[in-house]
Amino acid sequence: MKRKVSDYIVIALLVLFSVICIYPLLYLLFYSLKTNNEIFFTNPFGPTMNPQFDNYVRAVNAFDLPVYFRNSILVTLVSVFGILVLALPFAYATTRMTWKLKNAAVNYLTLGLFIPTQVIIIPLAILVKKLHIANTYFALIIPYIAFNLAFTSMVISTSFRSLPKEMEESAFLDGASVTKTFLHIMVPLVKPAISTALIFAFLNIWNEYTLASILISKPAVKTLPIGLSSFVGQHSTDWGAMGACFVISSIPTIAIYLIFSEQVEKALTIGGAVKG
């Protein structure tokens, strides 16, 4: 009897925790389907009885959402691709090979984890201006790759380091080159760590506000966080449409997590991800 009671208590706590985690997403969805009167007075927390799907139409038309969405998708995908292209060979070279200045290269890259973005905003803005890439996609893509490279390399390095060396030795004995061993044998084995790093990089870049607000002023190049914030004053009365914008902008992050969640769980299980 005591065991059953304890089981019921655990189940109740888990259900409560699930509700606490899921409710913010439901609240955002309810928010996007309400009128201003419901949001602030008659029904601020519950589901609406009269869904306002026109909020999504106004979000697309009044907020120029497709342009901002396209810019965020382009900048994020190119940045994540560049991060993986640089982080994968660097992690492999520093964990599976022996060469001069290897430790110095690792220490130099690790310093990037301890440099706050706010410290280098001014010199970065000056550099972007001198390179004549201000108000272009490259003004965001290059810094995003640089800022996320250290953490991504560390995550993937942890996974590479856990693999036995006998796997590479067997491949070399069979005549495989270093490149072939890396691409066809080692990289598939660290897919969980790659997925974990990809999710972290995607979320960091997709939600980034500080750099984009300083380096981009041209409306045609603005990403979602900057584009939406610029309409707060102009369209402050249409809160339902603003909620619709937030729902649409959160779809890619939810989709990325659902696609790669299984790989992330594997990475956490085998120790292929950095915790904390």
C-alpha cells in the first residue's frame, strides 16, 4: 500500500511538471488566437472560445513576416553549415591526431567561450564597416560562425575522444585514407554529438538579438528578432497578430528539436554531449 501511494505521488508530480512545461506553449497558441479584449481582460489565461485566425493573416501582411522569416532561415542555415564544416575536422584533428601546436590551437579556440559578445561589439562593428559587408547577410553569418565554433568543437571533441583507436587502425590497415576514415567511419559514429551541437547552434543563432540589432539596419536584411521588435511601437495595439508572429517564429526551433531529439538523448546517454 505504501508503495502504491508513493507511485501515485510520483505520477502526480510528473504530471504537474509536464503541465508546467507544456502550458507556456499552449498559452502562446491561445494568445495568438485572441482579441485584445480577451488577452488583457476577459480571458487572459484560458483557451479562446472564438479563435481569431485573422491574426495570422495580419501577421503576414502587416509585419512583413515572410521577409524576416526568410532572412533568419538563410542566415541560420548557412551559419550552422559553416560551423559544422569547421568544427568537425578541427575536433577530429585535435583528438585523434598528433601534431605540433595542437594544444595551443585548442587553448586558443577555447578562449572563445570566455569572451562575452558585448565586449567586442564596437571593434566588430568597425571591422564589418571596413570590410564593406555592413547590412549584408555576411555581417551576421561570419560572427555567428566565430562565436559558436568553440562550443560546437568542444561537444564534438568529447564524442571523438570516447571512440576506441582500434577502429581507425583497422581502417588504415584496410587501405583507407585519413579523409575516407574521417568521413565514412568516424563522422557517422558521432552523429548524436553533431545533432546536439546543431540544436544549440541553431537556437543561439535563431534567437540572437544583440549583434543583429547593431550590425543590421536595412529592413530587407533584418532577421526575425529585430524585425518583430521594430513593430512593437507601431503596432502595439494588435497584440493578437504579434502573438501569431511569435508562434510562426517558434515553429523552426520546435521542428529542429523534434527531428534531432532522439540523437540528443543518445548523446546524453553515451556521454557525447557537454552537460551543464
